[in-house]
Amino acid sequence: MLPAIIALIAFIIFVVILTVLFLKPLVVVLANTIILYLLFLRVYTEITKYKRAKIYTTTAIIALLIVYLLGNFLPLWWITTAGMLMFVMTHLYIMYKK
């Protein structure tokens, strides 16, 4: 009976330690997933509703080149960074064009 209780306590401590260690990466993954979902939902709407596929394609290529060239200075989530950069550049172009 005592070895089972010790094993259960050790298992609970192990789970708590792993939860603390991996909580930050899980929060980062969740936050970036939400950002990407909202960003690409807006982009999809603008491409289908306003027919801005050419503008978004051009700015996506430019954003990926910028992220690639500045890759040493950017965080691990380069897809999120490139997506946000694409979105900002597209809207700056649309504002400048008007």
C-alpha cells in the first residue's frame, strides 16, 4: 500500500513539473494559432469579397522575403510575423492608392 501511495505522489509531482515546464510553449502556440486564424480569416474575406488576390499575393511574397532576410532578428513564429507584415503592407498600399 505504501509503495502505491509513493508512486502516486511521485506521478502527481512529475505531472505538475511537466505542466509548469511546458505551459509557456503551449500558451505561445495557442496565441499564435489564434492570431493566424483571425488574420487569415480576414484575408480570406478580403480576397473573396473585394477581389484583392493580386495585392495579397504580391505583399505575401514581399513579406516572406523580408522575414527571410531579417530571419536572425525575428522570433520563432515567422509565419505569424510574415502574415501580419503582409496584412499591414496590403492595407498601407490600399490606403496609399486611394
